[in-house]
Amino acid sequence: MTELNKLTIAEARDLLRSGDVTSKALTEACLSAVEGAGALNAFVHKTPEIALQQAEAADARLKAGDAPALCGIPLGIKDLYCTKGVPSQAASNILEGFKPEYESTVTQNLFDDGAVMLGKLNMDEFAMGSSNETSAYGNAVNPWRRGNDDTALTPGGSSGGSAAAVAADLCLGATGTDTGGSIRQPCALTGTVGIKPTYGRCSRWGIIAFASSLDQAGPMTKTVRDSAIMLQSMCSHDAKDSTSTDLPVPDFEAALTGDIRGKTIGIPREYRIDGIPDEIDAIWKRGTEMLKDAGAKVVDISLPHTKYALPAYYVIAPAEASSNLARYDGVRYGHRAKLAQGDGITEMYEKTRAEGFGHEVQRRIMVGTYVLSAGFYDAYYNRARKVRTLIKRDFEEAFAQGVDAILTPATPSAAFGLGEMKDADPVQMYLNDVFTVTVNLAGLPGVSVPAGLDKQGLPLGLQLIGRPWEEADLLNTALALETAAGFVDKPAKWW
Amino acid sequence: MSIDTDTAARVAKLARIKVEPDQLPALAEEFNNILGFIEQLNEVDVEGVEPMTSVTPQRLKRREDVVTEGDQQDKILANAPDAREGFFAVPKVVE
């Protein structure tokens, strides 16, 4: 048998149910893979004791024959999720030492289904970043390298630790969150699969807030089938999140037939942008051909406001962040600055926040404060919200013309070197999300599927965007793409 | 719209983040870069367009205005940097 940590969720589920493997053995294999992967800096809080307890409980449940699909499956959890009694600090110094007294709804759903938590995963601070370089824990490192070149590459961000852990087989799957591309971009950069569901599918309760109107949880896995299985468990209607939607959750895995004959796939012309490497364009064309060969009808579509998605995002997301992150004041949890003689409460707030937040988070809070301030609210914030309405309308019009899913590149490049963007303008880093951010603004489901390798041997991904609430159909199209692309490469182990 | 160091200082104050005076010019420049990028939104014709309030067409749900999970003072204070006698402790607020 192959090493157990290298199994997919679906394979492990079948072996657990047939009694050929125990969750304990599977969990131990993952824990030892985690121990041996310090160089990736993916797991930042390890929870082997919890994992082994959960594995034991899962084995009992499997024996009793009452085992949901995720029962006994070892997962990694992004540090943004509050996990009871386990450090949850959004990769920020301002939440140092914070141990939630409660469990996020999504992790509770996973645990109710018997999932095993190996630990907490690295990420960009408060999910603000596209390279995992803003983390208080230091960079997470991509297990993929450019051939024999040992330059450390980014696993993407913000869910960089999740992507690195799944790609390196440290866990069978991981949770991510996606505000502007934070699941799909790291998945594309690491050869893994990730879906951001429709806004409202997963409860945001207990997930540390960045931009509440954009944030969604989702799975990051080795295959499309695994994403379907994990998403099934993560979704629920939750009275504790007023934006959580009260709709039945379909059986995502049952919808995976791989048959997309008669489906219409839209190719948006506005996603052909200047300066994009030829290889990205080539893989997009290949993906289009694959879907056509699988029996889909391919049509050109127009999403005319695409160009304005990133600037609208960089008003709306910082505005919401400045409001959400106002709670970190050194009073109720986390870090409090040491005060000088005579310092009052204002100095306490200002020093605490200057010490606790990293540079990128401070910048976004202040940009958000500015665009919401008197005199600028209409010019920036309201205008951005109007543009958001237009971006959503573009998609609605495409879907009204009979388009079932939209195919785009997932990222404008393959993984880049850690530190390579250090001196770049922040706007340059923001361009990483150019293909993904529209989906958050429109609240739609989007999935990233590995489609091939570039000349340097690095994975490239394609994104499929679906109609609202039709994740089942979207995942089925993703399966057809995955099958046609036949991506089976894994990074050569160097860590 | 160009942001000067006075405006940068005012924004930092509003955000309750201490920024040293020698850092203000660099901060102002960063703001200008980002706002320059955002200025593109002025090209869009938004006449008659409603600003989005909810990305999904549903009304915000309401719940009964009652205590749901009360009586857990210890848990609420467990993570406080300074908690005394059942309260969060802060520097003197009122002179």
C-alpha cells in the first residue's frame, strides 16, 4: 500500500469503511509527515493529542457502522478558524495567545462528521495577502520548485499553509477561506483543487472576519471529488450567521458524473489581458479544447466591467476590514502594548494596534478608514458598491444567455519566489487576484483545477465560475476538466 | 486627489494606529499609489445604479431580541490581557 498520508479523501474513506485502514494509522502517518515538513512552515500550531483522540473516536464510529464520509479523515485547519481551546490568531501578533472559548460552525460541522484535526495552518495575516508573506509565523513555502533550482517559492495566499500542506501530502484536505481569491490562487500555485462556494453556503460564524460581504469558507483538496465530499460537510444553514442561506445542501458527490455534454461554457474576452505570460494563455486555450472535446458548447461572452473589479475590491475590502478589525483594541483578547507613565486609553489603542498589526494590515485598515471618512464615503465607498452591482449584473446577463459555467485562468502567473515582490508597489501584488476577485464581488461559486505544468515544471490552474447555488453542477464540470487534463504530477520531495 | 502627510496623520489617528512622524511621508506615498489605482472607478458610468447592499437576494434575517447565551463571564474574560474582579481593566478613561 502507498503511504497513507498520500491517499485522497475518497480513497481513505473507502479503506476506512472496509476496515482495511484505521483512522489511527492514517492520522499517525499524517502526523509524522507534518513532523518531517518543518521546512514548509505549513502547520503553525500542531494538535497531535486532539488528532489521536478524534481518530480513536472515529475508529469506534466506523466500527459501529455509523460513519459519514469524513469520519476519520485527517485535515488541516486554516488559522483563521476559531477552534475551541486551540490557538487561533489569524497569523497576527495582535491575537497572540488567543484561545477561543467556542468552535466555528464550519469546523464543528467537520468534527460532527468525524473529521480529525492535525493542527492549524499558516496564512497571510488576517487573510490579507497573496503570497503568505504577511504572516506573523513567517512564510509558508511551496513544496514545488522550478526544476533543480532551490529558490523558495510562494504557495500563494492567503490560504498558503493549507495549499502547501495538501500539495505535500501532510493532510488529506484542508480548510481555506476566500475573500478575493485566497482559496483558488494558492490551489492553482500548488497543483491542488479548491472551491469557494456561493456567498452564504458556509457559515462565517467563528471565522475571524476580514471583509464580511466577501468572505467565504471552502475546502482545499487533492481532487475534485474530495472537494465535493468536504464541501458537503462544511455547508449548513446557521442562525448564528445572518447571511447564511436557508437552502438545502445537495449531494455534491452524487452529482459527479463527469458528463458535460450539452453544457454551455462561456469564455470571457475581458480576461485576455495584456502582459499575461503566453503559457497562461496557452493553458486556457487547452482547457477550452478539453471541455469542447468532452461535449460542451463553447461560446465567447463579455463581462464588460471586469477591469474595475480589482479597484472596487480595494475599496470595499479595506472598508469592511477597517470596521471588522476595530475590535482589536487590547481590551478583550490578544496583545496589549506596554504603556508609558501617563498613557491613557487612546495611547493604549494606538500603541497596541501599531505593535500588533503587520504593515499590510495597517495599510489596509487605514485605506479603509480613509474611503469611509466624511467627505470621501460617496466618492469611494458608494461608487465602489455601485460598480459591484454592475459586475454582478455582467455575470447575470451571461447566465441569462444560457451559459452554465465560465472558464478563465486562475492566476496571472505560476508560483513566484518568496521575497521577489518585496520592493514592488502593493498594487503589483494585488494583481494576483485579477481573475478571482470578480467572483467574490458577485457572490458566485468558483473552483480552481490544476491543468498542467509550465516550462519550469510548476503547476498552473484554471478557474471555472458557476451560477449561484449550483456548486454541484460546477464541480461536475470541474471533474470533466480534471479528467481531461489528467494532472497527476506531485512535487519532488526535498523537505 | 493627493494625500499629504497631514492627511496621512489624520487617517492614522482615526484608525487608532500610532505612526511615527518620520514614517508619514512613506505612508502618504503608499496611499497615493493605492488611491491612484482606485481612481479608475471614476471612468464607470454609475448613473442610476443602486449601491450593492447584499450580494444574495435575501433580506437580513432577524432573531428574537432575547439573551441566548448569557451567564458566562469567566469564558468572556478568559482571553483578556487584564481582567479584574469580573471586569475588563483599562487605563483611566475619565479624569
